[in-house]
Amino acid sequence: MAQDRGTDISNPRIALKVASERLAIVRYVFLVQVEDGIATADQRASLEYADAALVGWPEMDADDVVDLDEDGKKTVAERLAAMERYIAEFSKQEAKGGIDAMNDLLVRATECVASVRRLYQPDFPIPTFAEIRRVVQDEYDEDMGKIDPSEHATVEDIEEQTEQADEKREESEADKSQKDNKGKHKGDGKA
């Protein structure tokens, strides 16, 4: 299949293409799973981490991509094998609807891909998941702070608001009843 698309599978840099394409697919599957709701900070961070690893992905023949020695090739093979194990488990969790497990597996697969990229493109700065997680958590907290807190009242808050509304309604009805009674007394001609 790859040869049909013009990809030279004998190229020792083929791992670059494999890693990026596999991670891009897993990232997309995860995005589809979480897009219906409000993504948690962890979910946002894992997507951002995958994006950071994939952004500006180099072509196999790019000038800043280096050829690896035998140890580097062995490490790449190990990282790709680990990535594939994480992806297989990711697929199982997808079938079960295990979003939290999928999130963790996306991070692990991204770590594998990031390490492959670091080997082939050592000058490319890829932040760690922890760095991204801190930034995303701050953004998430800020976003959540913009939501009207009355929209997310506790059960106790709602009960208190209901009691206050009931008291006001009762007071209003009592006031109206008193006014109606005063009007009736004035209108009957008795002094």
C-alpha cells in the first residue's frame, strides 16, 4: 500500500512517517470521542501534547532530519513497538467507552512518537506532557471561572433559592389578600 502511494518502505527514515501517521489517527479518534462534551483539562492536555509532537512534522528527506546509527534504529523500533501496543489497547478502550484510559494511552503513544522525533530531529523542541498539562490546567481553570456560577449551583443553593422564592410568593399573596380585604370593607358602606 505504501509503495502504491510512492513511499519508499526501504528508506531507513520510514519510521518518521509511520509514527506521525499513526499518532494523527489516534489523536483524531480521541478528539471525536470527547468533542460532544466539554473536554476535561486532562483531555485537552493530551490533545495539545499530540499536537505539539505532530506540528511541523518533517518529511523524511528534510535537511534537519538525521540518519540514525544502529543504536538509534534499535531505539526507534522499540518505541514504535511500544506505540503499537498502546494503540492496540487504545482501540480496546474505545470499544468499551473508556475515555479516561484512552486519554492515558494517547499520552503514552505521543511520548513514543515524540521520542522517535527527537532521535530523527534532535534540534526540534518538543515540550513534555507535564509542561503542557500545567499550561492547559491554567487555561481550563480560567475558562471555568468565566462560566456563570449560578448556572452551576449546588442542590443546597437551589433549595435555598426555591425557599426564598416561595416566601416571596407567600408574602406577595398575603399582601394582595390584605389589599383585597381593605377594598371590600371600604366598598360595603360600613364605617
